[in-house]
Amino acid sequence: MLTKRQDQAVGPRLTEALSDGDLIERSLADPACFAAIFDRHADEILRYAHARLGPDLAEDVVAETFLAAFARRRHYDSARADARPWLYGIAIRQIGRHRRAGARQLRLLRSIPAEPAGEELDGRAADRVTAEQLRPRLAAVLAGLSRDDRELLLLVAWAGLSYAESAEAMDLTVSAVKSRLNRIRTRTRKALGGANPMGVDEGDQ
């Protein structure tokens, strides 16, 4: 709980001390406070949108996401200290509006040829080549998933959200997230010859 003097203070030190939930609640009376939410999370949402849609639409998605979040901030549960799952949920809906661009991105991924592995590659380079070789097959697997399953997989594998955070973003229960990911993992591993696209096992989160 902030003291009255702290509550009236202005500056980056106070902003850094507040959780996302506190900032969003304060923004109801002082809309300028919401700028700190953008500063904290815009880059992460931009990276995710870039990976999903490519550079042409990523900035549009970020702008749309934060405009929608600002408009809906009165409905945010301020007890939730981290706004990322909420923002990802909004971003997913905005990405859905641009799904034609997403389909183009999948076609581009499929068209990238696998690079042959050289004889003198260190471990990191070998991992990169393996990823390049798997990319066309992974794109084909992603294209075959339902939109909701694809978004869930990407939230965990690309955005790095936990199961609980992904559940919040997708408006699911944690048990439903685990069940879906287990099904996706089994299907994807089979298509990739045993490789795990998520890099984590169910027990890790």
C-alpha cells in the first residue's frame, strides 16, 4: 500500500515500484499512467506479432493491441500484477483479424529451403542448421492445426508464457491448456521425427 506522499509522487521511480495492475488502476484517474504499460510490454508484443505476421503488420498489431487494452482497462483485474497474458490475449484477437497475412507467413516458411549441414560446425551452428531443416515441416504442422491450437503452441514455444499465463491469454483452464499441448506435442513430434518444438516437457511448467 502506498502512502499518500508516495501516491502523489511523480517520476520513474514510483512507476517502477508499481505493478502492472496498480498502473492500470491508476490510469483510470490518470490516463497517462497507461504509457508505462506500453513501455514495459510493447517490445515483447511486437516480437510476437512480427513472428506471427511478419514486419509489415506487426506494428499495426501492437498499436491495435494497446489501443484496445486502453479502452478496456476498466475491466482489468488489478489483482493481477502482470498484464502480459491479458495483452497477449488481445494481441491474438488482433492477429486473427490479419490471418490472411499469417497464412502468407506460413507459405513463406514452407518455401525456405533446408540448409545442408557442413562438416565442421560447432554445436550452436549445428543446432541452427537443424532448426532450419525442421522449419518447413514445422510450418506445415502449424498450418494443419486449428487457429486456437496454433496460437496456444506459439504462446508457449515462442512467447515463453507459462501454462497459467497461456490459459489466461486464451481464456482456458490450466488443465485444458495441458491437455491441448499434450495433443499438439504428440502430433508435432511425430511430424518432426521426434523433435520437441516447445523445448519443454509438460512437467516443466
